[in-house]
Amino acid sequence: MLPAEISNPYPEQQRERDRWILAKRAARNPLDPFKPQAFLMETELAESGQVVPVATIFLTNRECPWRCLMCDLWKNTLAETVPIGAIPSQIDYALRELRSTLPAPRQIKLYNSGSFFDKRAIPQEDYVTIAERVRAFERVVVECHPALLGELTLEFRDVLKATDQGEAEDSVQRLIPGPSQKGISAVLADWVPYSEVGRDRFANPISHPSAMSLSERGCSGTRLEVAMGLETAHPQVLEKLNKRMTLDQFRRAAEFLRENDITLRVFVLVKPPFLDEAEALDWAKRSIDFAFDCGATAVSLIPTRFGNGALEALARRNEFSPPELATLEAALDYGIGLKRARVFADLWDLETFSGCNECFEGRRVRIQEMNLRQIILARVACECCRVRTT
């Protein structure tokens, strides 16, 4: 272990953690604010039970205001808010490049390495134009921290549902000031654990005075889905991740989405820092349970990986190591076996979690098939692994 790691451990106090995490970072990657950082086509089992093509666009925008311990998404973000019109231009660029892909995508994911409803990341002035670009898709998936759900979420939902330009602009003009419009510094100041402020202060922090279900409004059309990072249901580990969110706050945010007919997708980390392999699997299962209890229609299992500097520092203190592929497989088996909703395992960079080249491809194909079919398939047998583990 390096001497600096001994003298500079991960801080216990929340106010010191941002500085510790930032000090471990390298430089950001150079990006063009008028082009997405990446885009791709994928297939996914939809809530309808059909396997559908999905366009996923990774938007270029300002960095998230939270400094989560495990996050490496900041590497592909900007230091400043993008100009008005940049996000629609990015969507145009990606869809133009994907135009020749067949079959044509039916759903679209707009992932922005942070919170879609952070006005410093996605300018509110672009909501109508963004909606025009994506209204042809049957579902639009965006990501957001629970603290930033509120009036802006309902505004974008209504703009997606609008049938013409005038109706969309009316939806924006009807917006009532609320938590998500106060400015990010005010939101961060308010969004603190219950233990520090008392439960009653935030009895309903994301309510909307005019909220009613879409069925009550008689609306149909493009469906909005919000993906939120639960990360883990382990309360102490969640607190140490520096996400500045409690399980109660996540639960209330999920309730807000459900009451407003917005679908919930949940991200769960497999083996976050401070857990060993057995604990990691146990808490991945508990986190899947918690997500489903909150009404999630999909849970994505994300193996925690190196790459942000902070996790490498924790690894030198034996406080983190990436999960074994078997742990991800077991968590996926458990979630699909519940038959409560869809569970997906993230396949990106999957080979880094495998210790055996002989069986990796078979295991990758198994996970991919389970993602698409949502049934538990037989585990891949490997003589090499069996020998090494006996």
C-alpha cells in the first residue's frame, strides 16, 4: 500500500468526501457539445413481453452535481452547461447515423451521465424540441437522481404526450415552481438524510399541485420511463457511496413516479465497495427485492468496475475489488427467478470480471439469452474452472 493511501483513507465525514473523490480523478475526455459522446443499437425485452430494438444515445452535457464514490461517468462530461439547441442536435446526429439500422428502433434511451431533469445538464428550453425528436418512439427512457424528480419531470412527460406544437408549449408555460426549479445548490442543500433534519421536513418533497394520473387525463402516446440508481439497499454502504440519498427518499421518489404513471427502471450495483463477495451477492438480492417493492418494472445489474481513481485507491486498502462473474450470474438467476419483473445484467466490458478464458464466451451468451428471454438457463460447465476451484 502506498504511504499516501495509509495517511489519506476514505473520509467518514460527508463534507470531506467530495474533495477526496475529486483528488483521485484524471482529466476529462475532450467532447463536442453538439455531438453525443456515443450511441448504439441494442435489443431488449420490453415490458410488453416483446424483444424490441432500442436506440441508446449517451448525451454530452454538464457533469452531475453529485460526486458518487463509484462513478466514472464524469470522464465524458463537460464543465459547463451546453448551449440551448445542443441536445436536440446531438439526438439528430445519432438518429441520422443510426438511420440505416434495421429493424428501426421502437424505444429510445437518452442517458446523460447524470440527471435528465437537472437544468444545468439538459436546458429546460429544449424540452419541446427534444420531445419532437423522440415522440415517434413508443417509450423514452431517461435517467435521474431521485432528488431532481418533480415539476420538470411532469412537464417533460406532458410535452411527450402533446399532440401538436401549441399543446407542447402550453405544457411548458403551465409549469408551477417547485423543488426542481429552485436551482441545484438549493436542492443539494435540502436533500440530506432524515437523521440530520427530522422526517417531517420532507414529508412530500416532490409533490406537484396539479398531479393526476394519465388515465384520469385520458392521455395516451409515448410513455416516459425514468431510470434511477438505487445502487444498494445496504443503508450504511449507500451512505458511504456519497450519493446523498436514503432508502426512504428513493422509495418516495418511486412513489411519485408511480402516482404519475411514469415507469421506473432501477440500477443496482453488484459488489459496491466495502462488501466481500458473499455479502455482495446477498445485498444484490436484497436490492433487487427493494427495487421491485418500489414498483420497478426493470432492474439493471451493474458490476462495479475500476476506472475512476477512487475505487483504485480503495482497492489498495482492500476495501474494494470488482465482482466475480459468478456473483453477477447468481444475482441475475435470483432476480429472474422471482418472476416479478424484468432483470438485466450489464454486458459492457464483461470479460474483465471473468477469470477463465475457456468458459467466458459461453457464459456471456448465457447471460445475453437470459436478458432477452427472462428464463434461467443451465450454467455453463467448465473443466478448467472446476479444476482450479477444487
